[in-house]
Amino acid sequence: MRRSYSSFPCCAILLLTLLCSITAAAQTRKKLGVAGLHAPVEILRDQWGVNHIYAANQHDLFFAQGYAAAKDRLFQFEMWRREATGTVAELLGPDEVQRDTGARLFKFRGNLKKELNHYHPQGEAIINAYVDGVNAYIAEATRTPELLPIEFKLLGIRPGKWTPEVVISRHQGLLGNSTEELSLGMAVAKAGEAKVKELMWFHPKDPILALDSTIRGELLSEKILELYEAYQKDIVFKPAHLSPAGKDLVGQVNKLNQQLAKPKKEPFEHGVQGSNNWIVSGRRTASGHPMLANDPHRSIAVPSLRYMVHLVAPGWNVIGGGEPVIPGVSIGHNEHGAWGLTIYETDGEDLYVYDLNPANLKQYRHKGQWVTMDELTETFR
């Protein structure tokens, strides 16, 4: 499908077209002036709510993706930002200080430019454009509070601005190997290497499980990873977190629910965590092309952990799903092929014990020398 942008007089226009259904004659069409675009962008929202974004350049493509995703998922974006920056306690109180402490301990503090470009040769430009798009919608919603989702009214808050560090936060990473290492270390310390091998299944079949001679097994405990696990926990909202206006609103909803008197449904129970994918040969498909099936076993949640989008610009033509708060598509296809992601039992993390200087516990051993730790002062509101 070819599109010409020369007819637009303004270089900061988002043209939003909502296709209500395939057969519907009526469509809504809206022009928005958005500062930060280099050229006009067209977004077609289909009957499933999926945005098809057509841009004249890469910057505007990811700016528009950030803008559109924030518009659709603003409260989800705000909670991600707070988890990433360790500012949940500002919202939910002192019970969340441990979470915030863990989040700040595990924040990325290295060379940001190098980190952003690790994901893509133009990663810095792409992620910055995406963040600018997110912030453009946040500014718009803040100027017009009626645009804010109902959760902001319930809690009496406003969304905060994003930075690239928020996008690359690991607080929701598909991790967990370090907890396994600690559990194995505790088991070996208590029962011995031979007994642990007898009771557990390992692949490869005969790993070395002996503790390093410098590690005192009696000091191993679950508390070692307490802060690591705290910042990855689900956020739980309680009635005490509601604003006065929110409590009133919830009261109205509860009255309505009592009038409707619908039977309660049993909550969905999560099964065993897993992940898989497979490919069907083109010899077995009607089209003659191979087909990829990807089943990452992510939680079924509201709002969804996935965000479907179609991205089109010079050099880009991809459709699929990804994390709502991250640019691009992690599971999807283009005109050349398809890809997915899955979790395998791998050594993805290491739990490392530093040697501390007995004469100065603020120093650790690095390359044969004692190095003084950097100290940061953090404020939790």
C-alpha cells in the first residue's frame, strides 16, 4: 500500500483513522498536532484495536509507537516507570520501600549509550524517539486530565515523565537462575553434593556442585536475595491506597455490582511455568511455506503483557506483539520471516560473592587489588 505525505502542510501531524469494522461504512478520522515529529505519520487502528503505523522515517515510526502505546496503556506505563525507578513507595506507602530499595540497587548505571546500542545499531536513536513519543502523550494527558485512565483518579496521581533508563529496566526480566544457584548452594551445604545429585535431576548429567572453598555454607540463606526478589514481586493494590475520590468511585461501583448480582467466577489458576516453540515444515502446509508456532507461557493479565502493533517505515515492515513499554516487536514477522522467544533452562545469571577487605569493609577485591566501593545516597519519599 503506497502512501504520499506531501499533501500535509504541517510536519508535526498524527493522522488517526479508526476502522470500526471491515464492513462498516462509518469510520472516524482525526488529525492531531504533536510536537516532536519530523514529518506526518498515519496510524490506522483496525477493528481489533491494533495500530498500523506508517511513517516517513525511523524516528517518527518509533516516536509514534511510543505515543500510541502510552495512549492505550498509560496506567500500565506509569506502574512500569515507578517499578523501574524505585518510586512505588511514593504511591503505596512504606510497605514498598524494600521493593524500591531492590529496584535501585539493580538499576543500570553503566555506559548508557553503549547499552542502548547493544540492542540495535541505532538503538540509542530508536529508544530516545520512543521515549519522546511516550512523554508527548503524557504531556497531552497531563494538560487534559479527563484523558487520564480511571486508575489515576482512583489513586489521586498523575503520570511521570520517562527516560531511556526506564525502557531498559530489568525489573520484569525473565530471570531466576540466581535463586536456583542459591537454593542449590544451601542444599549442598546442608546435605552434601552426593545427596543433592541423588535427589535432583541435572542436565548435563554430572555437574560439579561443590561449594567454592572460600564460601561458608552456614552463612547461605534466602535473605541474601531478599531485595533481588522484592523488586520483582507483583504490585498489590489495597483499599487504603485509594484517594478520597477513588473511594467514592469504588463505592458506586460496588453498589452497581450488588444490583447486577452476577455469580462469582473462580479465579484462573496459573499452571506450571514453561515455554516452547516449534516449526511446521512447508511440506505440510497449504501455502508451501513453513509456519512458526511460539508459546512463551506468559501470564494472562489485564492489562495484557503483550501489545500488538504494525510498524511501517523505510527499512521497517513488521507486525506482531511485544512488551507494551519497549519499542519494536519481540514476537512477530516481516515479509522475510517470523521469530519468537522462549525460555530454556540456562545459566543466565551468576550469584557472586565478593571478597571484602577485613581491615576496611568498604573495599572489595578486583584484579588482585582492594577497590573502594562507590557510595550513593538515595531518598525514598
